[in-house]
Amino acid sequence: MAIVIREMLPSNRKLAFRRQPHLLDDTGSVGVWITQPAGMVVQLLRDTVATGEIARFISVDAYQKLVSVMRPGERAFFIYDMALMARYESEARVILTQWGLNVRDKIEHIVVRPPPEMNKLGRMGIQTIAAAMSLAGVQLDIVDDIEPFLREENLRPRISLT
């Protein structure tokens, strides 16, 4: 990968893993690692508005890549480091919530790290999604740091996506 992601991150932020993401959206704002055990870690790499386009990148492009390496019947972890999210557009919220409900049988656990300065309305939006997912039988946790969860579940980037 020609792009050096570390140079794009604010100085007080670090990549979820030492290696470069497996996938980048067209703007270079969203990095995705496909993990072992099965999962994907989505990290915003710079201040980003979560748009419908970004939601489709996550729910279509990244998800297809994840499913291509999963074993039949395997469930996956979905970790979202959204600390650099400037705004969460309604279209993105609808796309990601509907997608999550549609693929709930493939979800082991969802972890979301919202922006630390997110306002009450934004946090309420995430909590509403968490409630909907909980009613659908999916565990969703909101955390201040994804690293402890990555360590606890021993999630690490896959060496190869083939």
C-alpha cells in the first residue's frame, strides 16, 4: 500500500494495529482491518463525517471482504473506532442499523468507540442503535478505548485475505 496512514492520523491518535489497514475508503478517511478470529475493525483515520457513502463502504465493501474469509456458520466481531467522527448523518445511521439487523445472525459482538466529545444527542443515537441491536439478540458495547477488547478477544489482523 503506497499510502502511509500514520502520517494522516492526528499526533495524539494511533492505528488500531501496527500494520496498515486491509481496506481504505476512496477518501482515505476510513481504514478497515479484517481480523482473526473473524471480525473487522473499522477506524476513522481523520476527522470524518459519517455519510451514507461511508456506511455503504463499511456495510458492502468491507463486509463482503470479511464474509469471503469466514467459515460457514462462523460469527464475527465488529469493532468501530469512531473517535474522529465529526458528525453522524441520518442516512449513515439508517444504513448501518438496517445492515446490522439484516446480518445479526453473523454477529458475535459489536463494540463502538464514539467521539469523546460527542454531544448527548449523538450518544442517545448510538444508545438507540444499541437498544435495537439488543432487542435483536446482538450484544453492543459502547467503550472509551477499543484496545482492551481487542486484547481480551485476541483479535489481530489477518496476514492474508485469501
